Amino acid sequence: MKKLVSVLFALLLVGSFAFAEVSVGNWSRILFAPIASADDSDSFAFMGPDWGNRGRVGLGFGASGDNTGFALDIHSNGTNLGVGDQAKGWIKINDMIKIQMGQIQGDVLRGKIGDSGYLGAISSFTVLKDDPLTTTVNESIVFKMAQGTTGEDAIFQRFYPKAGMLLDLTPAEGIYIGAALDSSKTDAVLAEDMFKKIQVGAGYVIADVGHFRAQYIGNVDDAAKYINAAFAYTAIEGVLVDAGLKYQMEDKADKSTVAVAATYSMDALSSVARFLVGFGEKGDNDELLLQGSVDVGYVVADPLALGAEVSFYKEGDPTNFTVAPYAKLGYAGGFLKAGFAYSSFADYTTGGVTGDYTAWSIPIMMQFGF
């Protein structure tokens, strides 16, 4: 009897797979700096990125049939295991209409050029001068290690309801329309406030030319609301340029930004450039924001590449300059990157104290996905 039940269960499992495409994937980023210093502090070590609680190892599961499916990400952030970026189910009503519910990342329209994972993983770590092994703010002064670079959402913001719904419409080839509503994982929210915070966007792919996108990002009264428009130029082989305007409509709620990023690759040479200008008022802050970075790499002999990344940040008096030469071993699905990062901070306010300081580290980062 037990053998019969086992056989029936196996047949049921195989039969279910016959009607669904099952997928398992991974995306991970871990950085370790065996030696670092800030403002002439004693040398210390740290792991990153901080948004991954000192190291992100992610595992994604999913299954899909003709009209239904789900996706679930499990992240080990440091040693904490929990739900990751997505925990959603979806139903495709027809070729034009799809409804997703849960925690959803909708990236059909999102900016196409990401941030620097290398500088980002370094910048996410802050050090207390008097106690460099903790990041708990106390009477000591908190120091950043570097300034991160702009990413995809600075160009065009993704749909990301945490406990809501995303409606996907594809009425014709090259056209996508999305609308997202979000509630709350813990408490009920007023329907009026939820609809005020709606995000609605559309995009059109012009074959062999580029991708135009526009959206409205709502919010409750007196909070920041945006009109976001972007165009990605793809007509030249080896070149991608993505530029976006994020215009803020609520008085003094946040700054508006213009972001431009470009990639170029030809044979052994690759490069990424990013630039952002922030203008308008955020409270009493009406200073012009300037942020930029350049990353150039050259494959010396596969898999070894040498390169350097430079970033700049200035908003009024506070100014940061970071330079990070590196060596990179690139493989199918991942890479190992190691180098030296040096940052200079001028007129930065940390722990209520404004002044100048420098920071340096020797970061080693691995990233992989499949």
C-alpha cells in the first residue's frame, strides 16, 4: 500500500510539472574588506553590502503555466533568512491582460543602467571612529566609506508594491501599460490614500531605435509626487544611452532630477558613465545636486580585466570624490573583483560635526547569478 501511494504521488508530481514551467535561480553579492580606515582610525575590517545585512545570497523559485504562476525569493542577508524581493502570484487573463498580486517588482519600464555594485557595497558601510566594529550610533562620529553611484530608478522608477497589485497591459507589439496599487503588510490603509499613491506608467519600444517611457508616481497630500519620463537609445551596436527626467510636483517635498547613463563596449573595452543633476527645493535645501561616475575596464587576457572607477558627489558645500582601481576575474554568470578604494569627504556633517576627512579600504567582491 505504501509503495502504491509513493508511485501515485510521483506520478502526480510529474504530471503537475508537465503543465508548468518550474524555475530555480540565484542572485548574490558579497563584499569583504579585510582592511580599511576612516579619518585615520585604527584599521578595521567589514563586510557588505549593508542593504544585504553584510552579504546577500538570494534564491528564487517560480512556476508558470499558460495562465497562472508564482515567484518567491528567499534571501539570506548575512545570517538572517527571510522573504526577498518578490513574493507574488499572477494570472494571465489573455494575451493582453495580466494581474499580479503580492510583493512585486515590475521592471518592464525600469531604467536600463544600474548603479556600481562595487562602490555601492562600500558606501553602505559606516564606521564609528571610537568603535569601528559597530554601526550603532552613539556619541562617536559616524563616517561613510564612499559615495554610491546612481542606479536604474534614478532614470525611471520601477513598479514595486510591497502588499498590492500590478496590472500589466500589452495591447499591441512594443506597447506596455502598467498600474500599481499598494496597501500595507501590517495594517489596513484608507482606500483614498491608496489610490492617491497609485503609480501608472506606459512605454513604447521603437524597433531598432529605443524605448520611450512615461509615468506618474502619486502620494498622499503634501508628500512628494513625480512625473517621470525617459528614453533609452539603442540604435548603435555596443552603445546604450538611457536618460530620464523625474519632476517633483509638490512644493518643497523633494528635488527634481535629470539622470543620464551610458554604456559602451567594443572588443576588450567596456565603460559605464552616469550623471545626475538635482534641482528645486527639499525643505530648506535648495542647493544644486551634482553626482557622476565613470567606470572603464579592459580585458587583458580572459578572464582577467583591469579597470578603475571614479565617482563625484556635491550638494552645496558637502563634496565627495572616490577613486577605485581594480582587477576583475569574469566568468559565465559571475565575477570576482578586488581593488583599492580611496574617498575624500569635504564639509560633510557626521554626528552633528561638520568637517573634512578621508577613508580607504581594500574591498573584495563576488557577484553571481544563474
